Amino acid sequence: MKVLILVDVQNDFLPGGALGVPGGNEVVPVANRLQPRFGLVVATQDWHPKGHGSFASTRPGRKPGELAELGGLPQVLWPDHCVQGTSGAAFAPGLDMNRVEAILRKGTDPAIDSYSGFFDNGHRKSTGLADYLRGRGATDLYVMGLATDYCVKFTALDALQLGFRTFLVEDGSRGVELRPGDVARAVDEMRQAGVQIVRSGDVQTDG
């Protein structure tokens, strides 16, 4: 079965949000068009507690975009975003959620960040997404959303490592692009690993 994974299509990642991704709103119509072509649609949701260790605000004198350390791993510091229960953590207005059968929340541990929908950044804890997908008979995972160079990339790479045929819906994803070329490098990294890069118009109905 083919599965569509919508990664973090949330208000704080839309233009004007706390961590606005350029063109982030443009993924919403792509997601809505694609959903009827899949037997299963799931979504990930960044769901940080207040004062999460990835927030620059927790480190006096540090600014978003700077590198630090969290949980023994290198950590990009971010603006406060997707805080549990806030409007910024809610899914984007206009995103069709009627077909979404499961929502996997991540980033809930203040001591480690979680870009991937499957694991935290240290692969210490699983979100349970892989077991859920296997239980549903998933074989092919199509990943799209926000942001290409972080959460989308790590979700796709983990999916591949877990043995799923993995596809990036390139026109259904947008990147943060902290450094020029980050998105292109992320797409190339996924391609080199074995992720197949597709356009939404090429995705056939599951059947």
C-alpha cells in the first residue's frame, strides 16, 4: 500500500509564522490534491513543550540559526515554535484533515530535538510510526511537507533505512534554507541515499 506522509504542515512553518518557511503555504494545495490518491494518509506534528532545548530563547546571548549542542548532538537553535497547544502548532488552515488517519507528534522531549517522523535525532526513542505503518501493510511512503532540508529529509532517510520504498514529493515540500543551497543539498542527499524524487503530477492513484 502507498502512504502519504504530511510532515509538519503547521502554522508556525507558514510565511509569517514563528519559523516561517518561504513558500510554505504552497504545499497545502499539493497535499489536498494528492490525498485521494492514497490508501492511507498520516501527518506528523511538531509538538514542543515550552522552553524546549532547541529554542534559542533558552540560551542567553544565543540567536536562532546558531549552532549549539543538545542531548549530546549538534543542534541548530530555532525561534520558539510549535509550542504545545498554541495556534502556531495547529495544522495549516485549508489543509484537508478528513483523510488523515493518524497524527504522530514529535519533539515532545525538551532534552532532544526530533526532525524525523520516526525517531528523535539520536535515534533513542521511536514515535511508533514505523510499527503503525507496517501494521497497515504500508510498502511505499511518499513524503512531503515542511521543511525539505530538515524534517522532510530526515523522515525520508529514516523511512528508507526502515526498509520502505521512499519517495520525496519535491513540489509538495519547501525548505528553510538557512544557508543558500541547503534545499538542493538535501534533495541530493536523499537521492544519493536511494529516495526517489517525484513530482505530484506523476503520483498515480493507489489501487
